[in-house]
Amino acid sequence: MGPDGYEIVPAIRDGRQVLQVWKGGLPIADCRSVEEVARYVDLADLCEVIPFPTRDDDRRAALP
């Protein structure tokens, strides 16, 4: 993730791996290199977002 709603997501296009650049939930580019990604967002501003695993125990405990 980056500032201003940018997100970089790995994907496969025509059998090749690309880095998709998304902004505000919409795809804006398929990049074949990190250098191409840098045209859209400053690489130093990107940070990795790691989703936390969900636990079924927490959801059941919250029910009355």
C-alpha cells in the first residue's frame, strides 16, 4: 500500500507475472518491472499490509 490510495498487487497477465497498480480500488496499470511501478508511486512510500487471521472463537464469544 502507498499514499493516496495506491496499492500494488501481483497478478498474471498472458502467462506472465505483472505488478498491478491500483488507486482507489480501480486498476490503473499492469507493470512488468519495479521501475515501471515507480512511475506511479514513490517506492519508498510503499509499506506491506499483512492481514491478521480471523478466529472463529472471537466471533462466537461476541454473540449474546
